[in-house]
Amino acid sequence: MKKNTSATLVQGIGTFGAIALVFGSMIGSGAFKKVSVMSQHLGSPGWVMLAWALAGGITLIGALSNAEVASQIAASGGQYQYFKRMYGKAFAFMYGWTSVAVIQTATIAAVAYVFGQSLHQWLQLPDWEVPGAAFSLPFGIQPLNDLPVKLLTAGLIVALTLINALGVRIGGSITTLMGSAVVLCILLISAVGLSSPMA
């Protein structure tokens, strides 16, 4: 007689890992790359802090709304399940494919590229003279320009994909480490900024 078994999700991240995952998802590259641009345009630390506070307030409202929905719909699948219950299968289907094709992939590529740019500024990767580097696609896209950073970005995405494919626990450990590093860096930057005398 064949046993009736049902597939269940592996609970291998833990509370601290889940918190680090949320931190790593919410606190992206903008926390490190956008401050200088904002300071140049706004011209005052006070305006920068006000902009961050307003954005944080809006984000908090969205997070609380999402938490309320999650408390009412206890199903695996996240936003897909929420949209399926609220707007129907067609909307959830379109969201799922859009998430795979655009939302998640574009986010991953953007964050990895910012990391590659930052690492390039720190390590000074070699600038390769690639034939046809000036070749341009529509919308001003130059695929061969800044090639070392793009190769580093692609390699990072492949490496993290392989790590996550090894299992939830290994991927969760890397996520916890990286999320903790992001929070630590923000705390260090904040401490240095607050302790530095105003010009």
C-alpha cells in the first residue's frame, strides 16, 4: 500500500535568519549609493534625513499592510497567494510571471551591478580594451562597455544562485551573513557620520 505523503517546506532558516533575510531584502544598495546623489541635489543633511524619514514612513505603512494580509492568508507563496485571494487567479498568474521575468530578475541584476561597481572602485579591476566597446543597442545600451564590472556582476549572480541551489540551510546561512554585514555597515556609517563635526 502506497503511503499518502504531502510535500512540506523545509524550515531551515530560523528566526534570526528570517530577520536578516528581511533586512537584506529591504535595505538595498540605495542605502550606500543614493546618499551622495541626494546630498548633491538637496544640498543639506537635514533635507536628506527628511527624505529618508518620509520614505521610511511610507515603507512602514506598506509593511504593516502586508503583515496584516499575511496574518489573514496563511499560505506559502507570498504575494502570489495574496493576489490570488484578493484579485483572482488571472491577476496572480500575471504577477507571478512578471515577477520572474522582470521584478525579481531586474532587482537582482541591479543590486549585483552596484556591488560590482563598488568592488571595482575598491580593488581597481583592470580596464580591458575590448574591440567594439562603443557598439550600442537601442536605448543607449552598450553591452561591451565596462566589461570587467559586468562579468563580475554575472559571476556573482551565478555563484549566489549555485549556493542557494545547494539547499535552504546553506543559502539561509549566506543570507544571514550578508544581511548582518549590511546592518553592521549602516550602523558604522551612522556612528561615524553622527560623531563627525559638521562642516
